[in-house]
Amino acid sequence: MNKEELLESVASEIRACTKCSLWKARRNAVPGEGNAKARVMFVGEAPGFSEDLQGRPFVGDAGKFLETLLSDAGFSRTDVFICNVLKCRPPKNREPQIVEIEACTPYLDRQIEIIKPKVIVTLGNHSTAYVFSKVNITFSGITAVHGKFFNAKLLGLSVLLFPTFHPAAALYNPRYKELLVGDFELLKKELVRLNLR
């Protein structure tokens, strides 16, 4: 199977998944979408209301802002792969629970192994905490690590990790919006330097 077929196989499993209780209230699971050969992968926290309706990641207001940030960095959604730590929406968009993260992250791990990205951009606390835990980097909060690059071995892959704020945070706090825009400028420069853009 090629990468597209492998990713679709994982997506089919996700759509049928009942490993945690989130499946009971979902309209649609949200496996993720984008380029199966993406060199840059974006990992958020969990689907929200709009994502649950459409079965696609980052399609609400936070998604529109992410698309603007991507465009400013020289990308479109079809150039990258976008997904979340959780593939189903938590009730009322509450924080993911440990049991849900443990049940769901094997899917994310498989997506990373299939795509083999060179750069993983983690959006927010939960995705950064999970990815950092896989590579034994201490994580105390997104504010301390955002906008910094970390070379790591993840699932046997050499990857560059770049944590930043979740785009949803920018919708409620102008300061986070400013920081996110600045982080994406740093990301763009690094991707140009690495010839990945």
C-alpha cells in the first residue's frame, strides 16, 4: 500500500473506533487530512464543534486563522498534514482526559510513522506535552517553549519539533495572536533555511 492508502486505512479505523467513551457523542470522527508526503505536520489538541460536524480538522474560526498563518508561511492546507491528538470531540470542548489521550494517540503515532514528516508543529499544551513525552523533553507549559526548535528522535524518525500556541487561543487573547504570528515567521525562516518550503 502507498502512503495515501495506509493513511486511509488508519482513518477508517478511527471512524469506527470505540476505544474510549468519546465515540458515543460524536457526529464524525476527525482523523486528519492533507498531504500524505507532507514534510511538515501540524498536531492540535482535539476537534471542536465545526470539526465534529464536518469530520475535518481546523475548519472553524481557529482553522481559518491557521490557514492564514499557513499562507503567510508559504503553505496551503494541501501541502501539509493537519490532525489532532484526539480524533473525537470532547463534550463542550473540555480538556482531553488522560484515558482518552492514551486510547487515541496510537493512531497519531501511526500517522507520523506513515507520513515521516521532517518537522512537527505542535499547537498548544496537549499536543506539545504528548510529543515531548515521547522524546523525553521536559514540558512545563507552552509559554516556556513556544517558538523554539527541538531536534528529536520520534518513533525512529529524526524530526524538528516546533511548539507554538493553539490558534484558538489567539481568538480570545490578542497577545497570543501576536506571539503566534511571530512564531510562524520563525518557522517560515527555518523551513526556508532547511529547503523545506
